[in-house]
Amino acid sequence: MKLKTEPYVINVGPQHPSTHGVFRLRLTMDGEKIIDAEMIIGYLHRSMEKLAEERTYTQNIPFTDRTDYIAAMTGNLAYVMAVEKLMEIEVPERANWLRTIMAELQRLASHAMAGGTFANDCGTWQTPVMHMIRDREKVLDLFEMACGARLTTNYMRIGGVSRDIPPEFLPAMTKLLKELPDRIDEYEDLLLNNEIIIARSRGIAVLTPEEAIAYSLSGPMLRGSGVAWDLRKADPYAAYDKVEFDIAVGTKGDAYDRFAVRMAEMRQSVRILEQCAEMIPEGPIHARLQTATVQPIGNPVAPLVVRPPEGEAYARIESPRGELGFYIVSDGGPSPYRFHIRAPSYINLTPLKKMTVGMTVADAVVVLGSVDIVVGEVDR
Amino acid sequence: MPILAKWYDFRDLGNAIGALQDQILDWGAPDWVPYVVSGIIAVVGILLWLLVSQIVFIWIERRVIGLMHNRIGPNRVGPMGLLQGVADAIKLLLKEAITARATDKILFWAAPIAIFIPAMVVFAVIPFGEGMVLSDLNVGVLFFLAIGSINTIAVFAAGWASNNKYALIGAMRQIGMLISYELVQVFALLSVVILVGSMRMGDIVAWQSGNDVWMFAIQPLAFVAFIIAGLVEVNRSPADLSEAESELTAGYHTEYSGIKFGFFYAAEYFATFALSGVIVTLFMGGWTLWGAEEWVPGFLIFVTKLYAVFFLFIWARGTLPRLRTDQLMSFSWKFLLELMFVQILVIGLETLIWREQAYDASTVLPIFGVINWVLAIGLVVLWARMLGHGTPRTAGKRATLTQEIGKIYYEGAAGPGA
Amino acid sequence: MDDTGTVVAFWAMAIMTVGSALMVGAVRNLIHAVIFLVLSFLGVAGLYITLSADFVGVVQILIYSGAISILVIFAIVLTPRAGRDNSETSMLVPGVVIAGLVATMLSYAAIETDWNISSREGFEETAQAIGEALLDKYILPFEVAGALMLVAMLGAIIIVRAEGAESETVEVEEVEE
């Protein structure tokens, strides 16, 4: 006696308390099981790539804040590295160390948010989120000290950083770094050992390393599947070749391992930051560019208009979500000819259908939480 | 025995009611009038107490969960936010009650009422003090179970009448969970009833105060199982998947707005109060406190204990993540129910031995308590190990740290929901 | 049938039971019919309680309104023609006629029979009496009923299991293509 059932379609999103941004997922369900998943993106498309072609290179830096709005510093960093590669500028030492500090602080803040919202998707009624956002707030206070803005920092410039850190920055950062390892231990103990979180996320959204590499994944999604690939070690930039840290990998490729990888990366960031605080040298924070104009405050600041030579460059960094890359084509003018963002969230969404089919709707939310997308990056 | 038996001896409100009944008879009313009048007073009293408690507890719950979240809860409305519950109630009353066109009008209108009624009716059998029970049924415990099972119909009616697939999915999930945990509830209460020998709530409280022991010290497994099953039956976290905010909007009460939603919300609170009341009565000594009820009114003791158990539920809500429906159901059928079977057997044996040999209660009960505690802890650990929980394969594990680029550490996936 | 309370309660419960039972047959929507069925079960429970059969009354609520009605609901929801109008059937008139005949027959039998009024006083502890009877005098039917229920449950599991395993293999093939 075969039961005749009919599949039906439900929409998860675009307005939904749980999806990370305006993101729509059309699920075809048979009973409680998902048999097909289709994602519809573009709700947050702001045509950044086209708009950037009308603006100068320096004016494009605020755009990079807003692609991945949870991790603005790393967005800035990738872009200015691409332009510097095009113009073959040598960034001074202190600027590189400052960039490393800011990038790692940003990684802490972003993973705190990602971990918290993942626990929220597993259904914890916002308690872990509130606690993790407490740490994120402290990091954002540091950002405010350094550059005046918490979220859209606009800190890096082509050839260095925009302003030096005030003298109270490093002591404040060291104070925060002393408190963080205990807090990260607390989160790991409470969340990683929680039976219910294990039951909700173990074995969900499994990707084997061959699949992960085939889908061009990067970041904690790739490392969660066991592939030890981190651009900070494989293709070092800024000051990463001078500090010691480990790469965190998972062993089972499921949502739980990705969460564990993010927590471990937070610890590694603390380690890097401690080394940076000791080893940062004095010096100029910005390279002397030929067209630089010295403003009355004495520090050379970024020129208003740069004209890179004709050519193309691709620079990539390890953002908290994966490999963030900028591909810039210049035609010698003040604006880029082509400004393309290789957004990790967008590429990491490729296996979403494979991961959700066969699960229930509750699991689909957990899967989406483990991919850790920022829709600003997905849609640009 | 209370020292003063006058009507102003509020340690036992029965004195006042008894005096009122005599007074009415003195005025020459027929026999059934005092009975009806005292019944009405009791009903109104319970309802008022419930409503006030609910409004206060809306505030308490949000402040306590705010404290757990390291933030301040509501503090704007009234001094320290105390009028938050009132503000919520007024808001719900003033909201537009939208009824979609394709809903089943009668069922849509009747479902919130049907959910509300069981939650309130249970209070008829819960003793608030000595003789302060609205209706001292011989089968009080069974009555609680029966009324709780009416909830399933009401939930289905709410989901069906909304004519909305999310609501129907939520309702079906909820019914599945309710059915799974009804048996666990029955067995947990059954083990209490077997030991005491009577289904009347007043008798169980008298047994506990007579033997100077609270039931949960003798039967921890039944206590814990009943709390878990009760959490699922009243649809509170960690089992509130059908109304989870981050999942399918609000489950079976998605389509309800305004005061109809207020009814669902209030019914959940009332049901939780009822559950707490039953837990206090059956497992925590009811309105007795080892003799303090001579001086402190019994109903104050009872209400304090009820609030303490409710705080436990608030705590669980703020802390635990949510389980998926099928995980909850498999927990009930594969884990709790088996433990309950063993518990019933053990309790039955103990009761048999006790009755046959007519031992003294004070020697036998501590032995039973120790046996039951050891059994409870041993069974839970053993059965969990056998089912695969807590093994290294499913234990929590931090990420591996490495320095080598390009090496693959994949070990093979665990099954889903391991 | 002594005091006013019992009489009032009896008539209220009787009207509820019979009225709801009539509505079960009369309403068009099947789900409404189930709700009226639940109401009539509750009415029967009330009738039991007026007869001082407290245990049976409460168990009637627990089993019938709580569990059997859910069974009926699931059966209705799983049939493809659940949404149809109940009155679109050619069996309407024959059904009413047969129901009327059966009702007349039963009422005649109930009214004309010389019922034996038991001389025993009412039971105080019906639960205890029922329990003792089940495990003492009627132990064999009790055990047989238990075994029957076990077999039914096993049968249900086997039916669902075989289907489930079959459909799962089909689904996996579809996904892998």
C-alpha cells in the first residue's frame, strides 16, 4: 500500500528571523524531507562592481567595507593589496604589522558573531549570541579607538594605513587578550560539549575534502572538511610570515567541525595578536608615493587620485569567511576598468543544494548557519 | 490543627469559606447555595491568582533571561519595567485580529479557547492547602493526564483552521511530540501512585507529609522524566520547535493575531503553572513544609514552591538549545520509555515487599531512596552508553591544530544527528 | 436520580452527547465531524461521571478524546478525499433510513427491558475495584488484549518500515544523478 504524497514548496526567506540577511531559499519538500533546494539571491545587489568603475581607487575603499560588513578590515586589506600589486608599491613594516593586527582583530569579531549566530540557529534563544557579541563589542571599541568607526572602518589605504594607532591602543588590546582565552574556553566548553548542539550539528551538511576542493570552497568550510589550507600560510601577506600560529582543521566535514574550527581560529588569532603587540616596529605607516601630498598633520596620507599603470592584478587574503580576492584591471586612468570581488560567501554557497537535500527544514537552517554567509558579499 | 478556627485565621482559607457557608445557611438559603457560592469564589480566586501570576511572570521571565544574556531586560514600562506584562496584554487586546479569508471560521475562533480550557481546568484538582482543593477527585492524577491529552485536539484544530501549510506542519509536529511524551508522563505519575497507593492528590500530599519526605528524594527518575515530559507537553524550550522563531515562523499559531494569539501565549503560561503545580504536589510535598504549615499558610508555601519550579523552567529556556522534533521523539521512545518501564517494575517490587512485610516507613523509605537513586544514575549512564551517546564518536571535540599546508585530515563522516 | 444537580447534569450531558452525535452525521466538513465526535465523547464521559464511575469517565476522556480522535484525524488527513463535502454521496438516504431503524430498535430494547437494579451500594474506589478485577478475575482477557496490541504495533512498524526502506533507495538515486 503505497502512500501517495505530493511534494510542496516552501520559501525560507527573504525576510526571516534566521537567515543571515536577505536570502531566499526555495525548498521542495516531501513531508519533512527536502528533495530540492534552490537559492534565489540578488536581494541585496547594489551593483558595487559597476559603481566602482566610476570612482577613483581611493574612493572605492569604502565600498569594500560594505561588501562583507561583518569583516570590514579584511575587505579593505584585500583591495588595497590588489592595487599595490598593480602599482608595485612596497608597504612599510609598521603598516604591515598594523594591517595584521587589524585583520586578526576583525577575525575575532567576525567569528564571535558567526559562532553566536550558529548556536542561535541551533536554537539556543540568543544566550550564546549575547555572550559572544560582548566580546565583539570590545573589539569594536578597539576599532573605534584606532580609526573612529566600529563597523565600516575604511582604515587601509593604498600604500599603508590611514592613521597610526593611539598610544592607549596596545595596552587596551593586551588587556583584552588576557581575558579572551578564558572566554573562548568557556564558549567551547559550553557549546562544543553540549549534547543538543552535537545532536543538531553532527553529521549535518557533510562535505568530503574532494568535494570541498571541487566546489572551490575556502575558509572554515574547507578546513572543516579536513583540508589544511590557509592563505595566511600558503601565500603569506602582511606580517603573517613573521608570526607563529597553527591552522585549525576539522576531521568530519560537518557543521559541528566548522563551528569548532572557527572557535579554534579565534584562539589562534589571540596568539597572533600577542606576538604582534610585542614585535610591532616603529616607522612610517604609509609608503611615499610619487603623487603623495603631505597634509599639515605631518603623516603622508593616501593620495586622492592614483593612476596605476595598465595591467591587471589579483590579490587574495584569508578573510574570516574564506578566500577574499580582488581582481582589478586598470587602463591607466583614475578609475578601475574592471573591479571584481571574489566573494567567499558566494562561492561557499555552491554546495548548498547538495548539503540540504535529504535533510529537514530545521537542518537547512543549521546548514546555512554553518556556511556563515554575509549577503552583502553574496550579492555585492 | 490551627490554633484559631475563626474566619480571620488566614492560614487556612477554609475557615473563612466555612464561616461564609454557615452564614449563608443562616440566612435561610437552600442547601446547595453555599456549595455553589464557595465553588464560584474558589474558581474566581484561582483565576485571579493565575492572571496576576502570569502578568508578573512575564516580567520575571524576561528579566531573568536578560540576566542570563548579560543584559538588562525590560526596564522602561513602569518602575523597573514592572508593568511590562500589563503593557503586553493591552497591546494584544488592541491589535487588529486579522482573520484570513480562507480559514475555517468556527474552528479558527474556537481553537484558542480549546487550548485555554485544559490549562485552567487542571487547577480544579490541585490542592493549594489543607482542604483547599476545588474538587478532590478520587482520580485526581488521572484527571490531570486526561485533560492534558485534550491539548492535542486543540492544537490540531488551531493548525488546521489556519489553512496555512506552515501552521499545519507545526501542528502535526506538535501532535507527534505530545503523543510521544504522554506515555512517559503516565508512567512517571504511575510510579508515584503505586508507591502511595492512591490517585487522590490530597492523599499523596498527606503521604509525603506523614513520612516527612519529598517524593523526588525517593523517585528521582520519575521526577526528572516527568519534568522533561511536561516541558514537551506544554511546548516550552527546549522543545518548542513548533513555535521556534528561527524556524518556521511561529508554528501552529502563525495565523493568529491580537487577543487570539494572546490566548495561546497565556495558555502556555497557564499550562506551565499547572505543570509546576502538579510537580510540586506530587514530588515536592505540596503545601507542606515539614510542619511549618502550622504557622505559615499552606497556600503561601505551595505558591512559593510553584514559583521555584517555574524558575527552573525559565532557566532551561534560557540555556538549552532546541532539539529537532524527530530527535525529541526518538529520545522519548528509545530512551525515556525504557527507563520508565524499569522504574515501574522496581517500584512495584518495592511496594509489594513493603506491603507484604509491613515494614516501618522510616526504615524502608531511605533504603528505597538509595536503591532508586543508584538505579536512576546507573540506568541513565548505561542506557546512554548503549545507545551511543557520550561515546568518543559523538563527544564534543575541538578542532585539530596543524602547521602543514595541504594535508588532508578527513576521517569520514558520522551519520546525521549522531 | 435524586437531587436537582444530578438531573441537570444528566440532561446537559445527554443533550451534548446526542446533539453532537447527530451533528457528526450532519455536517459537511469531515474535520468538523471529528470535532463533534470529540464533543460527544466528552459528553459520554460526563454521563459516566454522573453515574459515579469516576475512573471510567476520566479514562474515557484520556483514551477517546485524547487518542482515538487523533487516530481518526490522522486517518482523515491521510486520505486524498478529505476535503470533500460529506453530503455528496448516494448513500445519504439509505444511511439515514438504516440509522433511524437501528436507533428505533435500540431505544425500544432499552425502554422495554426490565433492567436489573443492582442492590449493591455504589463503589467508593472504582479504580481499585477495576484494578483488582482486571488482575484477578479477568486476567486472561487482559493479557490477550495486551498481546493483541503488541502484534498490532509490530505489524504497523513492519508495514511502515518496508515502505520507508523502499522509498529511501528511490530518493537516493534521484539525488545522485
